[in-house]
Amino acid sequence: MKHLILIAAVLLCSFASYSQAKQSAQSDSAKIRQLLREEAKPVYIKAYTDIHTLLSEISLAKKGLMKKSDVVDHYNNTVGAVMGQKETFEAVDKRVTNDGDAYIEAVTLREMARLGYQHAAELSYKHKQ
């Protein structure tokens, strides 16, 4: 009986340590994500600016205040490499309107991943010296 109580006590202590370690790891992970998001801020700002500029240009082109071909060219020269090249104004309008927010999030997350790998490589290099 004493052994069972001792085993239960050890398990409770282990579980408490595990829970604390898990909470600490989650907290550290959240801090790292926040730091990476902050470092990726310039990429987010550029993506946001590109998409919202295109949305404004689409609106202007629909009103006849801008050439639709200029909007298509601007799209292909900015976000087209990631979102896919388009040949028509209608295709650009649909793509930017439907997927603009996803584009902003995707390029930001891609930059965060790149930065994470860069930091890992730097730590690995320091560790090997």
C-alpha cells in the first residue's frame, strides 16, 4: 500500500512538472511567434499595401478612371508571381478580391518561417564553434 501511495505521489509530481514544462513551452512558443511576426512586419506591410493598392485601382478601373490593362500589369508585376499571372482584368479582380487577405497572411507566414530557419541556422553555427 505504501508503494502505491509513493508511486501515486511520484506520478502527481511528474504530471505537475510536465504541465509546468508544457505551459512554459507554449509560452515560449508564443513569444517566438510574436518576435518572428514583428521581424516579418516589413513583408506584411508591403503585401498589405500591394493588395489594397490593387483593390483601389480595380475600383478606379471599374469607374473608367484608370486603364484596366494597367491594373493587370501592376498585378502581374507585384503579386502575380505568388498569386498567379493573369491576362484579363476580370481575372485580376476576382483573384485579388477573393484571395487578397490570404495572400497577405501567406507571404507573412512564409517570411516568419524563413526568419525562423535563419535564426536556427545562426544558433546551430554558434553551437558548432
